Amino acid sequence: MQINKRLLQYVKTMRIYVVIVGALSFLTAMFIIFQSHYIAAIINAVFLQKQALAQVTTALIILLCLLLGRAAVIWGNDIATNFVAGTVKSELRLRLFRQLLKLGPMYVRGERSGEIANTSTEAVEALDAYFNQFFPQVCATIIIPTAILIAVFATDLLSGIILLVTWPILPVFMILIGLQANAMTERRWRQMSHLSAHFLDVLQGMTTLKLFGRNKAQQETIRNMSNRYGDTTMAVLRVAFLSSFVMEMGSTISNAVIAVEIGLRLLYGNIPFEQAFFVLLLTPEFYQPLRNLGTQFHASMNSAAGAQRIFDILEIPVKGQAQPTIPEKPATLEQTLTIEDVHYAYPTGDDNRQEALKGVSLTIQRGQKVALVGKSGAGKSTLANLLLRFIEPDQGAIKADGQDILSFKDTAWRSLVAWQPQRPYLFNTTVADNIRLGRPEASMEEVVEAARSANLDEFIATLPQGYETSIGERGTRLSGGQLQRLSLARALLKQSPLLLLDEATSTLDAESEAQVLRTIDRIAPEHFVLIIAHRLHTISRADRIVVLDHGQVIASGTHQELLEQSPVYQELIKAYEEEEAVA
Amino acid sequence: MSSPLRRLLQLAWPIRNWMLLAALLGSLTIISGIGLLTTSAYLISMAALHPDVSALSIAIVGVRFFGIARGSFRYLERLVSHRATFRLLANLRVWFYSALEPLMPARLLVQKDGQQHELRSGDLLRRAVSDIDTLQNFYIRVLAPPLVALVIGVLMWIFFGAFGIVFGLIFIAFYLLSSVGIPWLAHLLGQRVSREMVSTQAELESQLVDSVQGIADLIAFGQQERQAQSIERMNKKLQKLQMTAAYVSGMQGTLTNLLMNLTAWTMLLVAIPYVYRGELSGIILAVLVLGALASFEGVLPLASSFQQLGGSLEAARRLFEIVDARPAVQNPTTPSPTPQDHSIQVKDLSFRYEESEPYVLRDVSFTLPRGKCLMIVGPSGSGKSTLANLLLRFWDYQEGTMTLGGQPLQAYQQDDLYQQMSVVEQDTHLFNTTIRENLMIARKQASEEEMIEAARKAQLHDFVLSLPEGYDTAVGEQGLRLSGGERQRVAIARAFLKNTPILLLDEPTVNLDAITERAVLDAIKALRQQRTTIMVTHRLAEMEMADEILVLHHGRIVERGTHASLLQSEGLYWRMWQQQRARTVEAV
């Protein structure tokens, strides 16, 4: 079991778990054997030796104890496996989260984030089946038949041989067919999710279908597709079911063979009844674990696939983050922020790297408002990622008052940066808590103040529960503009010297845009403000504009200077003008 | 019987024969298992008395028969039950689609303060689809096990009763206890814990999703440790709950096993004196014990059946909740009238979504002659999109009149109405298929040339040719492989292809950046030719195109006129115009 070995690596309790589950399986086997022994003995005594109830009372009481013991083992097994499953799941969840933190936002971005979120929830949950059912069943399948086999051999050689011969044949058959069926089953699952996706697509496009008068025809399409899918799948399933058919057939037929075999030998007096009945009682128990295993196979496939995804993430090497030279040096940014000849290239999977910044230098003084402009792909976001230390420069350095920011602890440095991302994330909690992300210990007054500065308070007042209204996934939805302002409130609440604003490309309504800009103007004197600007309004208000093109600073100056000197800037401005002057 | 369960059974009604057949086969499988063990027991008990071989022959045949029958019945049962499942899935899908269809799109839009908000429709529908996937197993996992358990219970009661009333009583008492009593007890004990577990799990899940998707924000604001602690706390809580649940579920498995063995044990205990007194043949002793053990196979799947019942009912409840809305619009029972021309007239129209809500539109009147263009502008929340939705009859208005071609809008069947209109909405839904099929949806019988011509007019053709597979390129889930501008151009090409006399454009460029907007507006200008056009817009672009402009504010028409006349009167329109220009002017 590959997943086993890897789990052993990650999960400390795994070893104890294996021992406990193994021990419980062994106990179960013992209970089964002794239980069968006593049943056979009692029936033998009453049936053939004509004993009365009083003579078998002791045996009956022992049998009752054995039954109670067996039941207790089942309970113990459930509790032990659940305990381990719970522990493993919570351990892996945390490990995953910590690993993701190490890998950083550059790894968890875009479309991948959905899949990763899914891994940390569903894939982890799917491990339950492995720990609660599959692994204990594997143990049982190894231990119980072995123990029974020994008991049968000790009782009756011929029956033992029959069991010994049939046992390996069954799994081999099952595996042979199972392998084939698995490939098919997997395809079926893919088809299945494909079909569900198609159905979803149709539901989401229902208005469109309606407008084009196609809505009625779809009903038949859905039925036909589902039915056709059912038909083709049945063909596949027939094979898949064969595997359990063989299992079932094999075990029941060998059960029948043993019954007839010992029956006939009993007839000729070649075996005593008690032993014959003992063997008969053990035979179904012999095959039971294997049959159960077959039915739990699918659950284990899910677990294995999930575990694979989890390990894939856990095993990504984390690039050694530069360690601060002086461990706990407090990060400061007082006068000047300089970016000195910074280079950065994104790794693009195969050993190639895509150059994003090629020697960018830039200085911001406290109180300055610098706008970063350039076409998309010019390197603006890369610069922001470097300033946030989501990535580290390949060459060159970013310095705060002459100190390389890499010499600070990353968390210490980030406490100096307030960031308004282009697509801020809304957490599934209240408005107030979402703003408080900037500073969890902030008082309510400060939160309100930040919201007011970001021109968000009027909107919040219209919400049913004001600041305590739930937003995010399960709550009220915010418009793009409101989201931007909320994220600005977050950044303002943080009260960090460096304000890094990634302006949204979409249009805010004119009134709130103006208000937001006034707020930024007001706080600018005590801050370092760097705006990745997309709108003329913002650009024209900056103290200095830096034009990025293909990863390099090609011009910098005031709006007027650049209009006179930089052709690229003129071109950019012309594009923005056209954009905003379409009317 | 609770209502969702009854309705669920109604949905499964058409496949009842398949289900009964599967239940029958399932019962036969277990009966074969019981038969195998009891005839085996009988066989060796008989053999122990050393009779003639011929006395054993029936038992031997029986053992062989049951040995083979069990596997075969199981196999058949699987085939039939899966067939039933697929039928059920198809039925559920068609049912849900048909039930939802008349409700769309109104059902997925909620109104608040007179404004529309799209309910997270993607999430809602995604949930619905997975709920339907859950329900497809309703039969196999939930409905079949109790049926089979019932059949086995009755038959074995009779079987044991045949050896003596007391054996029948012992059996049925233990059987009922383990098939009804224990699941019920487990339900009572586990109810609170499982509910708490579901909510804790949901909370943990949403925290994990938040942590992953919001990781940049968390790290940038230095909140990762706090989040990790919060996850850890939630983890601990969940773990504790899982343990509590394990005690209960473990108890269930334990007691079921114990009761099964106790049945055999009690039978033995009771039978021994009978055998001793010679009132019962000793041969039967082994039969009773093995028969009792084997018949509990019918009870074992009940535990999970009870557990899944809750989930199935929950899924069903959610689905019913979606479809149990009153349609916003009823189709008239009479066939649609023939429109006299392609003009639109609206008179004294007032509208609100609910009685309790404020009016969204008040006393709106306008006349749009055939082939003319009307633009509706106004700040967001002014009611302009509502007006567009009323024209599409997504809702019905309460006061005033709306006529199309001289006939009231409500007299038209929705389908006939849409045959006369092409619509370009804010967001264009593209189906996850090729560009060709996405275009051809507008007119199924269109030729290749017509389609290309439409694409060319919509300025889509060159873009399509630049794609690796041209018109056969798949657009991806929800058309995500295309940009917003490209998607809008697909919508315009669809409109060209549909070629209707009336055109309704509802903020077709609202989600586009300005440069793309320019190009899309050019395509719209081409589309506009000769068609009666209503365009709702928030940006004042291409306003010269309009023969009349309505300025909406708080649901009322506050100004109307042409672009030039409105600018002259220096009202709201003029202010909007100035505001829009100001940004540019200030910048340059």
C-alpha cells in the first residue's frame, strides 16, 4: 500500500494505529473461532449426546461472554479508527495550510485556488473512509482468514486444503477483473462529472435558451443524454459487477463444496459431527472479510486519489526564504524606500523563466505619491508582489532607509505595508471583521473611521445589520466598487507607512471615485503611496509618475513632463483618454 | 410521512417496477444465503445420523443450488438497481429542469430596496446539481434496504415459526429490535451531535476555503497565524464531535452484531430443552442457529440507510425550495395575437416587485415607432434594467400598459415574443461547447455562410480565425476562455443570425473596459440598422444614435429628448455628461 507508507511518514500516530487495528483484528479472529467452537460443542452435546440444558449451562455462559466480547471489540475498533482518522485529518489540514503559507500566494492563485481549497476540504475528508473502513478491513482480511485457516487445519486437513486453495484464487480473480473495471470505473466517474457539468451549464444558460426559444427542446436532450449515459455505463458496470460476482460465486460455491464434502465424510463416519459443524460455522467467516473488502474498494480509491493530491502539495519543495541576518531586528521605514536595479523572472514550469522585471530602480520619499503606469504585462504587479515579499528579487534589492528588506523577518516587513489588491478577497464573516483584517485589535471607532475614510460608511448604513452584516460567500454580495472601498478601508485601518494601491480597472461611479481620491490625498503626506494606476484621474494627481514598459522604467516625472518627453506615455494617455472619452 | 419524503417517492414512482424488481432480487440474494447455511446445517446434521446417501441428496442439491443462486441474484440485483438509478437520475433532471424553467430568470434574482441583486445563482444551481446527484442514490441506498429487510423479516418469522411459535417470537423480537429499535436509538443519541458536526464541518470548510483563496490578503495583512489558530481550534472541535459520533455509531454496529448473535444464542437456549424432551428433532438445532445468524444480513445495511435518509431529505428539501416558487409570469392560454407592426408603446407604467416593496418604476410612458432607437439612461438603481426585464416579460407589470405591435405584451406567449426580439445582455452565457454551436443556437437551420456572415458583421470572424480550431474551438466552462468583449460579440453575432425586427440591449458594455467597449459599440451600430431598438446604458456613449433618450431617476422619467436637446436643457443628463467628460478634461 503506497498510501500507507507515505501516511506513515506524515502521521506520527500511524504506527500505533496499525498495531491497534491489527490487535483488534486478531482478537476478533479469536472470538470467532472460540464462538464457533462452543456453538459446535453445545449442539453436539445436545443433539448427539442427548445432554440436558443443565449439562451445557457452563458452555452457554462462556458462549454468551464470547459474544459480548466480540461486540466490545467491534466498538473498540470503531472508536480507535475514528480517533485516528480525526487526528490524521486535523493534522493534515494544518500541515496543508502551513505548507500553503510557505508556498505563498504566488502558488495559490487564479484557477488553481479552487482546486487547492477542494483538496484541503474534500480530499482530507475522504481519508475517513481509508482509516475507518478500508485499512481495518485490509487488516481483517489478512489476519482473520489466517487464524481461521490455522484452526480449520488443526481440525480437519481436507477442509483446510479446500480453504487454502480457494482463498488466493478469489483475490487474484478479483484483482484481474478489478483492474479492468477500475479503468472503466474511473472513466465512468469522469463521464459522470462531465454530465453533471453539462446539466449545470444548461441550467445556468436557461435564460439564454428561453430567449432563443430552445427551452422546450432541452428537456428531451436532458432525458436522452441521461438515458444514453445510463445505457453506456451499464455496459461498463456489467464488467465491474463481474468482479464482485466472482467473489460472491467463489465464496458461496466453496462454502457449498465444504458443506457437501464434510457432509459426505460425516455420513461415512470419517469425521466427527462436532468438528464438521465447527468447520461449517467457520467457512462463511473465512470469506466474509474478503467480501467486505471488495465492497469498500471504491471508497479506498477515493481516499487514495485524495491522499495523492494532499501529498502532491505537501511535497512541493519550498524555496528557502532568505533568513534575516539579525533575527529580531524591528523593521522600519522612515524616510526613503528605494528599489535598486531589481530583476525578477517567473518560473514557467519547464526550466524556462519568463522575465518580468529587468533592472527596475525607483525611489519614494515619505509624503510622496507615486503612480506606476504601463500596459498590462509591463511588470507593475510583479513590483507589487516584490514589495509584499510574495516573491524575492533575483537580482538587486529593495531597501527601506538603506536596509535591504530581506534582512527583516517577512512578517515584520509586511506589517509596514498596507495593500489594496485589485481583487480583494472577502472573508466569510461580518463587514466589521472584514475591515478588521487590517488590524484585528482595532476598536469599533477605528473601524468606522476607516470605513468613513474609504467612503464606505454610507453603504454600510444601508445594510440590514450595519457593520455586523455577514458578507462573503454566504452573505450579501458587494459590487466591485464597494469591494474596492472595503479593501481600502482595510488598508487604511492598518496604518502602515507604505500604502500599496492596485487600482481596479473597472469604473467606480464618479462620486465615490472622487471621494476616495480625496482621502488618499489627505493621508498621503505621512505615507509612502505607490499606486498602480489605471485611470487618468489618479495618474494626473500623482506627484510623480513612473512608466514601466517590458520590465523596465522607461520614463518618470510629472504628468506634464512626461507628456512632453515620453512617446510611450503619450500613447498610454491617448489610450486612457479614448477609453474615458468614448462619450 | 413528511412532505419531502412523499414528494420524493412521487418522483420515483415512474420507476417503481424496476425498484420492486431490484428489491425482490435483493431479497432473493439474502434468502439464498440463508438457504445455503440452513441446508448445509441440515445436511451435516442429517449426515451425523448416518442415514442412506439418498436421504441426503435433496439437501446436497439444495446446498449447491443456493451456492450458485446467491451470486447470480446479487449480480442481477446490481444490474437492475443501477438501471433504476439511472432512470431516476434522468427523471430527476428532467423534473428539475421543467420545474425551474417557468421560474427563470425571475427565481434567481432577488429584489431588495427596489433593486435587483443576482442571487448567487451559480452557487445555487451548482448546489442543486449536486443535490440531484445525491438523490439518484436515494433508491439503492435509502429505499431498498428497508424493503428488503421487511421481506426477510416476514419470511424468516414464518420460517422460524414453523418450528415452534416461540422461535418465531424470539426471532421477530430481536429482528425488530435491531432493525427498528437500534437505528432509532442511534438517531436519538446521534441527532444533536451530527447536526453540530455538519455545521462545524461547514464552518471549518468555509474557513479553509477562505484561507486558501484569501491567502494573499491574509499574508499581506499578517493574519496567517491567527487564521492557523482558528483552524486548529475548529479542528479540535470537529475531532471531539467526530469521537462523540463514533461512540454512537460504534454502539450501533456493536449492538447489531450482539443482537444477531444473541438471537442464535437464545434460540439455542430455548431449543435445548425441547430437543432433550424429544419434542424437537436435534437436526433442527444447527438449522436454527445458522438460520438466525444468516437472516441478519437483511438488517446490516439499515444503519447507513437511516443515515443517508437525512441527507437525501435535506437535498430534496433544498430542491423543492427552489422550484416551489410561484412563476413570476403566466403564459396566456390563448394563442399569441399577430403584431400589426414592430412598434413598442408603454403607457403610464408603474411597477414594483412585491406589494411591500417601493415602486421601481412610476408612470413611465414612451412610444417607439418601428425602426427607431430609444436609449434609456440613468444612474444605477434608477430602474432602467427593470424596464428592460419588463419588456422581456421576465416579470409582469401591474399598472399601465405595454404594447408590442399594438397588442398588449401579456397577450403573447413568451416564446412568440422572443421570436421577435434579439437581446444582448450585460453578461452573455456561453455554453460549454464550440463557438459554432454557441452561434447556431440563435438559428438552428442557419447555413455555414450565414453564420460566418453574422460573425463577420459582429467583428468576431477574424478573432475566431485566429483560434487554433476556428469555429470548432471549445469556449470552455461558461465561455471563460473568451474575454468579455469576445463574449459580447458572440451575443451580437447571435442577434445578427437571429435577425429579428426588435433589438433589446441591456447595458451590453457595462463589464468591458473602454477600448473593448468602443469595438463592441461599433458592432452594435452595425446591428442596429432598421431595427426597432431599445438600449439601456449607464455610460453616455454613441448617444447620437438615439432618436429619443429617456433619463430615468428613481423610477421616473425626469428628462427626455435627443442628445442635443438634452445637453441644451442642462439638467441631469447634462450633469452626467459633464461628469463623464470632466475626468478626461481634468486629466489632459
